[in-house]
Amino acid sequence: MTEQAFTMVLIILVINIVYVSFFTIRMIFTMKGQRYLAAFISMVEVVIYVVGLGLVLENLNQIQNLIAYALGYGIGVIVGMKLEEKLALGYITVHVITKEYEKDLPKTLREQGYGVTTWQASGWEGDRMAMQILTPRKYELKLYTTIKDLDPSAFIIAYEPKTIYGGFWVKSVKKRMKL
């Protein structure tokens, strides 16, 4: 492969990695309701897409360009997922069910800045304490680690709330988080 052909493959690879990463970020902003930011990103994204696809279509007789395009797409998916993990936009709601009343998990979690609501629940094996915890996604893994350290047998389920309205916790979360 000549130096010019190698450069073309490298350019196509990088263009597609950047394009797919932008695509992923745009989808995240769209799902989070940040329409203007998503629209701006989509404008940049489409320019990158057209340039990359144009390079491949102009040189369809060179299979390495098509391979670079496909490889860049796959790598772009991975890079986009990593970027999404780093951005960690929004909140998650974590439901925890434990039989460990003595350990006072809610108090420990509140001291670390988490908003915790508790109630008594009944399970197959008797009384349980149920907790609902709202936290920024960037603290999600730390929360799981803390819960598992305090109660390795806790049942944990998490989901991303679409709408959050009211309550004191969201407004003051940045002031209280001690993570």
C-alpha cells in the first residue's frame, strides 16, 4: 500500500470514529431533551458523515477504504459509549431492598449526601426495608459499591427517571454530595 493510500485509510478511519461518536452524543442529548445542543451536534455530525462517505464512494475500487470505514464505525461505537459513560448525564433512581435494619443504611447513605426515602416492605422471607435513592449518574458506581459494602445481600435495581419534579434533594445535591 502506498503512503497516499495509507493516509486515505487513516483519514477515513478517523472521520468515521469521530462521526459515530458525535452520533452517540447527539442521541444522548436528544433523549435528555436538550434539543438545541442535539441539533447543533447533528449539523457537525452530518458534515463529517458526508465527507467520510464521499471519500469512500470516490474510491470504491479500493477495498481498504471500505474496510477502514466499517472499522471506524465499530470503533466509533465503542468510543461513543465511553464518552457517554464519562459524561454520565442525568440521574438514576436506585431501589434497594435489605433485611439489615441494624446497620442503618439510610443514615450512612444520607451522611454521604444521597437522598434516601425508606419504607417497610414484606418479602417472601419476612420484613424488609425498602429504599429509594436518587443520585446523579456520575455517582452511580460509588453508590453500588457503598451499598454492597454495607449489605452484600441487598437487592438492587436501578432505572433512569424521565421526569423529576419537586422535592428538596435535586436542588441541593451538588452542595451535599461528599463523594
